[in-house]
Amino acid sequence: MRDDRSAGGQTLSSEQTAVLELIESTREHVFVTGRAGTGKSTLLEAFIASTERSVVVCAPTGVAALNVGGQTIHSLFRLPIGLIADHEFDDSAELRKLLASIDTVVIDEVSMVSADLMDAIDRRLRQARARRHEPFGGVQVVLFGDPYQLAPVPGRDEGERAYYADHYRSMWFFDAAVWRDAELRIVELQTIHRQHDADFRAMLTAVRHGTVTPEIGWALNEAGARPAPDDGILTLATTNATVTRINMDALRKLPGDPKTARADIAGEFGPKGGYPADEDLQLKVGAQVMFLRNDTGGDGHPRWVNGSLGTVERIGRTVFVEVDGESHEVVPATWEKYKYTYSAATKRVSKDVVAEFTQFPLRLAWAVTIHKSQGSTYDRAIVDLGPRAFAPGQTYVALSRIRSLDGLHLVRPLRPSDIIVDDDVRRFMAEAEPAIGRAISEPQ
């Protein structure tokens, strides 16, 4: 594969470069999707780093927004939580100036955005920019995500469910009413950078699309049935309860009392569910940990990346962690929560820090939830689906974190009921197939 362009410290493939140029050279609304490991996050980071447009970045959850250095959708657009429907908006002068000055809105993890929320973004932009007859008020919208991996969370309220049934084909973002007026260009990245074995890639694609044959199921189960090593291999589990139990049991087995590092929180960072790391991090020497962000120090050669595993060697004012045979000193990291504002002085959008969360960028990692493993890559892992996989894409996300079939270990054999694909996603991607920008992609 030809490396074609570098942006934001990332070297892009020719496929990624072509998509980046499509976004930058047009005003089209673009949805960038693709299988796990195709470089969607790399492309998003490169666009933000290289574009000269006035861009705001947002995501549906606090953690996702922190990961891309943006705001949550609700915070950026001043939208109420829950079903929005035809809720009246009060546009402040500050918000109008901000939204009037932007060229492009980037939404990451868009698969978690509901149709109602997508329409609310459209309505907010039309109203604030006084361009009510143009989709999104004339702003370009660029979406990143994979509907085969993450789904919007349905509300528990019966009235909310009834509203969706009456007004939308589904609650997915792609069934929002705005797409009747706006054309969405869909680009599916094809080149997988995580797995290099063609047979394993084909198996993962079958799991993603729900087309697992008995032969593929047998091959996955045969590989996963091998005894797992007992040297601290990571477990990917479906629930927080399972993860907490595994991690705390392993921590208790280590000698000595745990040391606790308390996070320093400045400003209004939001609810605990949106914290990027543990508020109280318990560690012991010998604990297996996962890094929660990329190394930003050193000489340009990162000592670890988000998702790297290591072992705690020493605990003091800092923590020493062994990673791949080398010992590294780890200091607390600061996650910054941003807010976009319009500067009258510069006539530009500025991104201001409104809160900070400082903690060691570590998490106990004998186990991690499948959801929190999103975006990470592991050489090997134990996949524990519990009694059953319960969410669309859950099994695919777990299996696709692993580089090769040799690194897969299953707590129990996969069953057909573990392969869950949302019918609306099948329908959307099938309808979109003829229009998907395959001319942009390159052969594997």
C-alpha cells in the first residue's frame, strides 16, 4: 500500500487521503464508515489537524467527546436531554454567533446518535443561522462511525418509544427526516490495518454482517477452545459487574495493601459516568494495567498507546510500569473538557478549556468491558460473552479487537444467538450499497 499524505502526525494511506480530499474539497455531507481497524479515527484526527475550515467536533457521549477533543452534542447545540421532538429552542446571541461562523460539523460515534437528535441538530442550525430552507443551515456535516458496532440506546419511556414508532422508520441517525432534503455521501473504508490474515478478516466480516456459516463458526470455536494462558491475559466481558469482579479478585491476590490515587477535578467536568479514568484508582505492585491515552512525551516515538497493557513495577509520587520489557515512568495526565465559543475580536471560533480531569492514565486491566475496548487492538484476549451476547455488534467488536486467530480464547463456544445484527442496519447498508464511494477505496 502506498503511503500518501501525513497530517496531524499520522501517515495516511492513499485510500484515507482520497477520503480526506473529498471532505475538504466539497461541501457534501459525508458519512465515513468501515469495518473495525480500517482507520476511521486516524482519518478523523488527520482532518481536524489539517483543515483550514472553521470546524466544530462533537460526539454523543462525554467520553467520546473527550477522545476527539470536542464537546458533547447536547452541550454544543444547547439541546435538552431525552426526546426533543418539536421542543422550542431559545437561541442566545452567543450560540447564534457560534453556529453562524462554522463551516463544518464533525460528529464522531454517530451510530449512537438517534434520528430525533440528528433532526434536532438540523433544526438548531437552520434556526440559528436564519437559513431555514437549507439542511443543517448550509453547514457541511461529516459523520464517523460504524453502525455494525455501536447502536443508539433506546429510551425506557413508553411515550418515547411510541413517538419513534409514529414518526420514524427506526431510531437510527440515518432515518432522520433531514436526509429527505439532504444527500448523504457514504464512504466505506475497505483496507483493514489491524488484522493481516485474510481468512481471519473474512471471518470477522461474516460476524459483522451476520453471515456466519457453520464452517466459520467451527473455525472460531476451534481456535477459541485452546486453553488460555494464566499470565494475566486480558478478558473482554459484556458487563461492568464481570469486569469489576475479575479485576478486584486479581488485585486482592497480590500482596500488600493497595495504593489509591485520587483524581484532581477542576471546573464542571460533569457526571462520573463521563469521567475518562477512575476517580479513585487503586493499584498494587504487580497489577496489570491498561493505558487510557497515547504517550505525549518523549522524542516522537510513543512509549505506549491508548490500550497498551503493562505491569506496575513501583508506586510513589509517580508510577513505574513495565511495557514490552521496558520500564517507563508514568505521570498523571490531564484531560481537558472544551467549549466552543465565537470570538468577536478574531472573528473566529475558539475552543476553550472549561474543566480539567487529572489522573494517572491507567486502569486495572485483567478485564475490560467490550464497550470500553472500542478502538483498541490486542495481540490476544479472552472473550467472555457471559450467558449470551445481548447487544447488536457486541460479538463483532470483541472478536475484532484481536490481531489474529491465534490470539483468540473463548470462555465458552460461540452460538448463533451471539451474532446479532440490527435489521435496520442491514436495510440501510443494503440500500446504500450502490451509492457507497467504492471508487475511493483501494483493493486489499
